Amino acid sequence: MRLNETLNRKTVWEEVLTNAKRRVEVDLHEVERTIELARRTPGLVQYEDELQRVAVFFQYATQVWQQFAPDQLPGLVAFWDRYRSTIVQRFASVTPVELRAADHVVRDIFRRFLETIPNENIAYSMDAVPLVFGGQGGLAGYFTHPPGWNRPFAIINLPHTAFDNVWQWLALPHETGHDTYASVNNLGKEVEDALEVAMRSAVKDNVLTIPDVDVGPIQYSGEDFIATVWRSWANEAQADVVGLLNCGGSAAVALQQIIGFSADDWWELTLMTDGSHKDGPEVHPTPYVRNALNISALRIMDHNDLADEINTRFEALRPSATHIRWILPPQTKIAAIEVDQMFKSATIAANVLVSHTFPSLGSQSYRELGDFIPKDQQIVDSLVDPLIAGDPRFAQGKGATPRHALAATMFAFEKDRSQAATINRTFKHFVQP
């Protein structure tokens, strides 16, 4: 007999299949070996205390989740894989220049947006270190792992495909926005609630005209629909605003390259085990509306000239559309709202995200945490020509920080695409912490 008869039992068979598809635990010996590598890595040696807390975190989390939350173990393994990547890549000197430059940018933004928030509201360690690793994915392959359990590192994926296109790194401020959003206790609910209140008020005051919507088994009034949409979009929309408040219009230009200009988006409808339905839009705002959100936010921030230029490109490249459409896969249209009305809603959302004060931020607005004023744009503009020329001192002096240097890469590329290689090399080698 060649086959094991115990596998003829359904429960055993399913367990084998499940375990074959994924790692289900973090090898704690591997954790210790990898952290020992980190202690020998010049770029990480100063983080001795943080690295020790990583080891303690994974030892404790593995034991607890094995006992109480086995379904979450694959997520824990994914966390560990990112940590290991950040360490091994640096120890092995894999793309050290790119990682160092990206770390400087992310650290600049991370510190800027968390330093004035009341300490008791922050989920990360107060001295958390943001690190970037070179990971998978194409043009849109940026993501971050939200904080939890007082973790000492924030880990952000920078896709290898972007290593030679530093202007695409302007997605990093957006991903840092996700990290800071998840870092502040109760901020998510406060932002969603503020967007909902603003949308409902706009419908009641006839500022917005939104028709009723029938999504199969679920019906929405116009007011309920637009409130549901913006609650679902809150995290991604605020991350865009964080990008703008750190790097200005360059972040919006980069976003156009990454997301495009589609007027169509997906609506998700899920049948729950109790027979009810869960539904809502795709969490990323429809590209058409997302462009409008970013342009509106720039105008609120007093960058009208650049907003005009970005809008001109939007007008030139966007498809002709009278309505924003949501489609239930595979191709069932469930809602269509006039473009003008959705653009109005984007302006309302931009005002909330830029200027509304939130208790969890210490009664501050996003703009008060860190603004990008016209003087910041002047600093960015002053870096463009030296960057194109390959001047190793391009980011020194003039009030420039890593975020200014990153913003300048986009305008340098726009000004002279033939110097792309020089722009890449100069930024990555000479951006300063």
C-alpha cells in the first residue's frame, strides 16, 4: 500500500491542503539568525534596541496567534518576510543606494506627520523607524503594512521596477500616509465620519444632486450612496493628501502616471454566511474622481498655477465621459453619477481632508501637521536644474529636505527626459538625511 489511509479522512485532507499552500508559523530561529545579520549591517547597527523588540514581538505574537488566532498566522508570516527582506537586502548590499535614499525620504515624512500628535494616540513605537525594502510589483506595486503591537519599524514596499525611475517614488509619501493613518488611534473613524457628515450636508443643502441607487438586493438613497462611497475611499484619499502636503503637485503628477484616468470602477457585493450582503465601492477612488480630488486639494493649498497645469493634462488625457460608473463584476452597471456632481463631491472631500480638525490629531488638521506652502515649491524648483546637471550638491542648503529633493525629480524629468539616467543617479547617490 502506497497511500496513507489517514488522508482519506476529510478533515485530515483539508489540513494537508491548507498547510501546503502557506507557511503557517514564523521560524523563531530564523528570526534570531536574521537579526544577528542586522547587527552586523552598518545601516542597521544603530537599531539594536529596535531589533531586540522585533525578536520579542515575533516570539510573543507567534505563540498567541497559534493559540487564539490561527487564521491570522499567514499575515504574521507576511510581516516577517518583509522584515527579513529589509535586513537581508541591506546586509548583502543588495541595492543599498536605493534603499538608503528611500529611507531618508520616508523618515522625513514619517517624523514630520507624527511628531506633534499626542503620544498616547500613536499605535507605533514613538521612536519607530520607517524602512523600505525592494519588493515585487510593477508601476502600482507600492504598499505598506499597518502598525500594530507597538512595532518598532514601519515597512514600505518599493517595487524593483521603480528603482530606475525615481520620480515614481512619489508614491512613497502616499504609502507613508497609510502608515501614519493607521498609526493614530481612532483617526480612521474620525475621517470617515467627517466625510460622511460633509456629503450628507451637501445633499440636504442641494449642493450635490445624487440619484437613488439600486445595487441588487440593496437600495441606497442618493445621500446614503455618496456617504458610503466617501467612507470607503477615506483611507486612500487621505493618503493622497499626505503626499500633496509633503511633496506638492509632483505627487499628483506621479499619481496620474500610476492610476490613469478611468471613469469606471468596481462595486463589490459579497453574500455573507448569515444570508445578508456586504457591499461597497473599490477602496481606491475612481481615477477620474481621484484626479479631481488632488487638483482641488492643491487649490486649497494655494498652488493654483500648478493645479491648472495638472488639470490641463487631465483634460487632455482623460476619456470622454458624462458619468462616473460603478460596475458589479463581470459587467453589470449598478450606478452612474454625473461627472460634475462627483467632482463637486471631490472638492468637498478635499476641504475635509486638508482643513478639518480631528481630535485624535490633537485637534489639528492634516495641513497643520505639515503644510506644503508656495515657499516649499520654490525650494523644489531651485533643485531642478542642478539635478538635471548631475550636481552632487543639488539637495544641500536652501532649506531642502529629502521630500523636496524627491519632488524635484518629477519636474526634472518633465523638463528634460533625455537626462533620466543622470536624474536617477544624482538623486539616489546624493540625497541627504
